[in-house]
Amino acid sequence: MAEPVLEVHDLRVTFDTEGGLVPAVDGIDFSVAAGQTLAIVGESGSGKSVSSAAVMGILPSNAEVKGEVLLDGRELVGLPSDELRKIRGNDIALVFQDALSALNPYYTVGWQVAEAYRLHHDVSKKAAFQRAIELLDKVGIPDAARRAKSYPHEFSGGMRQRVVIAMALVNDPRVLIADEPTTALDVTVQAQIMQLLADVQEEFGTALVLISHDLGVVAEVADDVLVMYAGRAAERGTVRDLFHRAAHPYSLGLLGAMPRIDVPPRPRLTTIPGSPPSPGSIKTGCPFQPRCAYTERVGERCITERPELTPRPGEGDHEAACHLGRRPEAVV
Amino acid sequence: MPDILWFIIRRLLATVLVMLALSLAVYLIFYAIPADPAHLACGKPCTPDRLEQARHFMQLDQSTIQQYLNFLKGIFAGRTFGEGAAAVHCNAPCFGYSFPLARPVTTLILDRLPVTASIAVGAAVLWLIIGVSLGVVAALNRGRPLDRLAVGVALIGVSTPSFLLGLLAILVFGFWLNMVPVNGYVPFSESPVDWAWHLVTPWLVLAVLQAASYIRLTRAQMLEELNLDHITTARAKGAGEARVVVTHGLRGALVPIVTLFGLDLGGLLGGAILTEKVFSMQGLGELLISAVGQLDVAVVVGVTLFSAFLIIVANLVVDIVHGALDPRVSHG
Amino acid sequence: MSSSVAGAVSPTRQALHRVRRDRSARVGLGLVVALIVVAAASPLLVKLSGQDAFTYHIDLLDPARGNAPQGSFGGVSGEHWFGVEPLTGRDLFSIVVLGLRTSLTIAIVVTVVTTVIGTLLGITAAYVGGWFDAILSRLLDFLFGFPQLVFMIALGIIVPAKVPRTVLLIGVLSVFGWAGLARLIRAQARSLVTREFVEAARSVGSSGWWVITRELLPNLLGPVLVVATLSIPGYIGAEAALSFLGVGVPPPTPSLGRSISDSIAWVYTGTDPWFMVFPGIALFVAVLGFTLLGDGVRDAFDVRLRRTH
Ligand SMILES: Nc1ncnc2c1ncn2[C@@H]1O[C@H](COP(=O)(O)OP(=O)(O)O)[C@@H](O)[C@H]1O
Ligand code: SF4
Ligand SMILES: [Mg+2]
């Protein structure tokens, strides 16, 4: 397997809030290699956005980050802010969910893309603007030279997301983190944006971390998948591992509980009864236990002992954090 | 571009209408009051004959509406009271004639304006700088001692009547410490140094008090602004903290600050009444108060209308600037 | 959407709860309660001190110092808790507490008047729309264009003396005061009018009055309360400023602004700085208390006031 560009080890994020310490991310690992796509899936509130913000080093000041974030083997956690600043938007770039609020309403889109370029290249404003137009054109904005002078509110949702992607790509980043890049868009536009990301990745060999709700999209574009639940990894493996031999009851729930190799999984995330616990509220045992349909088969252990990510025998790098030894079947 | 032109033209027309309504209202109110300007002008002994003469000379024997029309005409074409050698001319734009002071109101206003403008503009520049920078500092240090300090200072500032602080400043810096002149105004053309030296205390007093509202406004706006997603985008691009705060944060907070500033300055230019009284300066406010004392209705009407004019112009400028500052207003 | 009707009471209660938890709002509330108690009980307090605001005590003055009060702190003593006024020897404690009563009475009456007028007109304009709204909007533009202080000063002297000054003051402050509230409420009410629950009420044939009082008003309680509380310190300041300029309440009614104005010469010559200290502090505390409370109420209701004046 290719050398990973981005490696994350035992990442922990704790927020210091008025209501006490909130362990939003509680020890996760993942890695992604050039040209590869890692998908992170999980219900909202499971710590996906916080993880990506931690990798970028853009969490608010009440957050404490522990663990390792390695970019080409270089440790980013604890790097002086000036060093980090040079990496942000340059080596690692972020695409946000809501492009309208992610763009500054007071500046033209060309200016904003050019700004991202100027922050990392010593060029004239004019040259940077030229570069911005080039990128806007590349992400498929028609008449880019003219549209570069328009403001965000003058674009449609899909076009805005293209602008955000152009802004993220303007410095040829090694890693692109896309945090639910299509959630705010309608279906046809979603497909266009995903195609755009795939094209970009192919052309530049970018490593892509795709945070998504849409398992259909994940099945199509991802190489590896990380399933997060309550700030922890529930399951990790290749896209094949997840869709054809999911090992964690939570993943099964997400997939609509159809763990059969010969039947294609349902593409949409199905709802699981109950709601995820707030971070840190479950101190012992398995965080998924209150909602788990398999806990009775395991018994006591689910409440007393926290399941750690363990390799599935004979399934390569496929890992799951569940006491249930054999593969769970669907519970009807 | 034509959009904004249309916008300005529409606003200008509305402004003219409001001015007309204002002038009529002011005119009717003040001329309906039983105090008879002719009575004061007729001298002693005031025989009915002489009174009638005075009324005729001052054109007070005409109907109120006729007088108002004369007044309007005077603004564009000037007016002449009486005939022959005794005639008094009031050149366009004539905003009335003060018989007690034997000067056209326009001249009086223009004579006094530099005093008021010196006070207002100097103080405005100071309070804008003090208020906005402290507001930003407070927002960036939310909840910390520096923020508490700024908020406390602002609170004391908004709670202190300007005349009280002015009197205290004169007492402490003028009388006790003997540092600054205690009253009077020196024209800039006579001695710029003396001009500034006499204005330092009123500037500071006004600036400190007014800055209080700007600290509060800027702080609130910045807190709101810095929470927006596009601020995170700026960080994710690799922008340094100063750039994030000023170029992206303050830019968005600008509109309400500029709005408040325009209206405050417009209001103050029409007469820094309290400050002029406390510091014994012969500005527009002082002109008005003494005119009121002498029942010099022409001056009262003139100054009132002039102040109203400034406020309306300030509103107009603020709206135009708002359009220029917020592309969502000016661009569709 | 109907929950926003049913929930109309509980947000208010939540907000009040928040006011109670906010420390500076609590201080403000404490100050305001104390100020109101003092002002309301001022005749009693004055009687308790055994003084009144009108009797001259020439014997307590020092002719050698231009009739400044004898003794330290402006003549503070067991009888005269804040000392006496220079030149006349009137009891300063009585003048200050009665002056405070004057200030608060005017400010609160004006606030009530402007709040009622501003709210009703603002809501009605938003609900009725059409020509009523157009006329009100122009009237608001007109009032905002008016140089208020200038105008108040001019009126203060020109209006015949037979109109009681206090009434004139309240009238003039009210005429200009309601506009800001009306504009804000109109804007907020307009966004409500288009909401489903109002349209639903309309479609089942509820009368305009019913919709306004039962649907719109409860939902606008927060902003109304916030603006009303925040405007009180403004009126206290305005009354003091006008009295300071000599066009407020006339003597012998005690007034903080006038006392401060009277004190200027005594302060500058250093003969009796205390003459300014007591009314000055009273005025400062009055504005401070209501400002703190107003801030607390605003934060509790989380109301955004655009175009802050
Ligand atoms: N600034 C913050 N302060 C405190 N808690 C936070 C903060 N940001 C996020 N959280 C908490 O972290 C958890 C994970 O949030 P997030 O990463 O946004 O979830 P998602 O998986 O939907 O992206 C949530 O429970 C959220 O409440
Ligand atoms: S550990 Fe127990 S509770 Fe947790 S997912 Fe596995 S079976 Fe369910
Ligand atoms: Mg998220």
C-alpha cells in the first residue's frame, strides 16, 4: 500500500465549556494516501467536523487537542501557530458544508480565491486574481473571468460550492478534507460536485478525506471508511469491508441492516431508533449499548467493558469495536 | 452602477420632500407662538404706529403661508426687507434675517459653524478610533479582565451625562492641575496650536463619552461576526489572526458602526449644545440658546432647519455608504 | 408554528429567569428598585430628615466665602445629611431626593406613553399595511430628521408660561420618543404578520384587534420590554440636560440637572464642590442602574436592535 500522506493517531479533542469538559473526540486513528479517498461517516454530533477542524488546527481556544497528526510524517499537533498557518490552506485544505456561510459576503469570489493564493505565494494581487480565474474556470464556473467579480450571494448553491472548492484547490493541496460538501445541495448538483472532486483527485493525486452522510456516495468514491460513533471509531476498513461484511451493529444500522454480500446495500442512511449520547455521558461500557439490538447476546460485558477497535480475523485491516465476536446478522 | 444612481436619486427626492415638510412644520410651530418678534424690534416707546411699521418692514403683516413662501423664495432668490436706503438685503441662500443681531441668519450660521465643526469632527475622529479599537480588543478577550475593563469603562461612559463629565474635566484639568484652558475658542486660522489646545478637553470629554456606545456596539458586532463560518474559512485558508480579525471580522461589523457614526456626527454638527455651553464656546448651539432667550425666531427657525438638514443629509450619506459597504444591498 | 403562540409566555419567563442569573443585571435591578423606593418615598424621607427643600438657612452660610456653606463637605451635619445649598442654605438632601423623584417620574411617564403609542402604531402599521403604513413611515422619517434637543430647547422658552413645564417636557420627550420604538416594532411585527399562525388566525375570521392583541403583541413582548427599559436612562439624561440648560422643570421644583448647572460657579471657584457631587452622583447612579437593567433585559431576551441610536 502507498505511503500515507496524512496519518492521525489517537486523536482526542476536549472542549472546556461552562457545563464541564466535553470529550468530543475520544481517540480516533485514520490515514489516507495520495490519490486515495477516506470516508468518515456517522450521525451528526459524532465528532466528524471536530476531528477535521482538529487536523486543520482551527478549533476554538477552549478546545484541547491530544494525539498525533502527521503530514508526510511531520507532526502538526503542538506546532507553533506561524508554522501551522503556512500549512493550512496550502498543504491541507478544507471544503465546508454550507458554501453560503463559508464565503465572506463582503468580497468578490475572485478576491476570496485570490486571497487564499496570496496567503501562500508571494505574488501580485493581479497575478493572484488571474490564478483565481483559472481555478474558477477549472471547477466549472462558466465565464469565470467575469463571474470572479461577483459576490457570493449572486451565485446558486452549486456554483458557490464550486467556488469553495476552487478556493481549497488554489494552492494544490496534498490533502483535501471535504466536510459534507453536498449536504446543502439538491441531488443532481450533488452528483456534479462529487464528480468534480473525483476529477480533481485524479488530476492532482490529492488525498481526500470525505465526511459524508450519503452512504451511496461513500460506496461509490471511497477506498476506506471510518465509522464514528460518539467521538470514537466504531468500525474501520475498506469500502468493501463495510458494505459487504460490516462488523459493528451501528454500521449495520446505518446500512439498513442488510449484511449480505450478494444483495447491494441500501444506499441511504437509515435511522436507528434512539439518539446518540452526548459526548462523555457514557463512562463505562459500549457507548452504543443503549441502542444496540445485539447487546443481549453479549450480556454484561457491553455495560462494564469498553470495546476497543480490534482486527477482524482473516479480514486484513478490517477492525471493529464490538464485543460481539462473530458477524452479527440482521435483526428483523 | 445605474442601480446605485437610481437609489441615490430616489433618496434625494425623498430628502427634499422631508425637508419641505420639516421647514413648514418648524415655521408653523414657531410663528404660531404668541411671542411677537416685531414687538422686540420696534423700540421704545413702542407706539401702535411704529409697531405696525416694524411688522410691515419685517414682512410679518402677511399671512403665515405667505411668510413661509417668502421664506422658501428667499432660500433660492434672496430677500429684501423694506425699500430704498433703509432696505436690508439678505442674499440667497437666505434662511431668514435676524433683526436683533442685524445679520442674515445664513451668515450667522456660517460664522458659528467652524466652532461646532471643530468640536464635532475632532471628537468624532477620536471616539471612532477609541471606541472601535477598544470594542475589538474587548471582543477578542471576551470574558477576560481586559474585556471586563472595557465593558466597565463603556458602562460608566454611557451612564455619565456629558455636561457632568465636562464640568469635572474643567475642574480637574483646568482649575486644579492648570493644564488646559478652561474655556473659549481660538480660530484655526489664527493659531492652529491654540485652536487645538483649547479644544483638547471638549474633544476628550465628548470622545470618551461617545466612545462608550462604540465600544458596546463594536464588541457586540465583533462577537457576532467572529462566530460566523466565513471566519473559520479565513483561518482554514491560512490567514493570520490579524487578517482574520480586521479583514474578515471588522469588515462585517463595519456597516452598523458607520451607520451610528454618520448619525451621531450629523446630529452633533447641528450644534454641540451641551459641550458648547459647558466650555463657553460660541458655536451653533450657543447661537440657538441665546436666540431662544431673545425670542429671535428667525435664528431659531434657521438653526433648527439647518440642524435638521444636517441630520437628513447624514441619513442619506449613511444609506449610500451602507449600499457601498454591503454588496448584498447594492448588487441586487 | 402554533407553538410560538402557546409558548409566548414561557420565553418571557425564561428571560426573567436569565435576568435573575446575570450578575450585572441583578446589580441593575437592585439599583433600580432602590432608586424607585427612594424616589417614591422621597417626601417621607425628607420629613424623616426633618427638613424641606424650600426653607432658607442663611445662618449656615459663610458670608466671607461668598455665602458658601459653613463646615466641611458642603455643610454636612446631623440635620443636613448632604449639607446645604450655597447662597440659599436650602437642605441639599431634600433637593437631591426630590430631584431624583422629578427625574424618574418624568422618565417613567414618558417611557410608558412612548411605549404604548410606539407599540400600537408599529404593530398596526405592520398589520394594516397600505396607506396607514406609508403615512406612518413618512412620519417616522420626519421625526428622525428633527433635531430633537434643538427643538426642545426652542419650545421650552417659546411656549407660553401658562403651560406647565413638566407637562411640556413630558409632551415633547414623548412626541420624539415613540418613533424609535415604532420603527423597530413595525419591522419585527411585519415578519410575524406573514407567518403561518397569523395567517391562520386571519383566515378563520379573527378580527384585527384580536390578532393584534392575542397573536402579535405577546410575541413582541420581548423587544418592547427591552426597548422600553433601555430608553429610560435616555429620558433621565434628556430631562437632566434640558434642566441643565435652563429649559427643563422650573424652580422651585427640585431637579438634578438644574442643581448641577447652579453648582458650576461654586465648583470652579473651589468654594463648594460638594454642591455638584451629591446631585451628580444621584444622576449618575440613576442612569447607571437603568442601563445595567436594560442591558440585562436585552441579553435575556436576546433581542437585536439594529440601527442603534
Ligand atoms: N466549540 C464547541 N464547544 C463545545 N462542544 C462542541 C464544540 N464544537 C463541537 N462540540 C461538540 O462536539 C460534538 C461533535 O460535534 P461535530 O464534530 O460537529 O459533529 P459532526 O459529526 O456532526 O460533525 C458535538 O456533541 C458538539 O456538541
Ligand atoms: S459492544 Fe455490545 S453494545 Fe456495543 S455494539 Fe457490540 S454488541 Fe452492541
Ligand atoms: Mg459536522
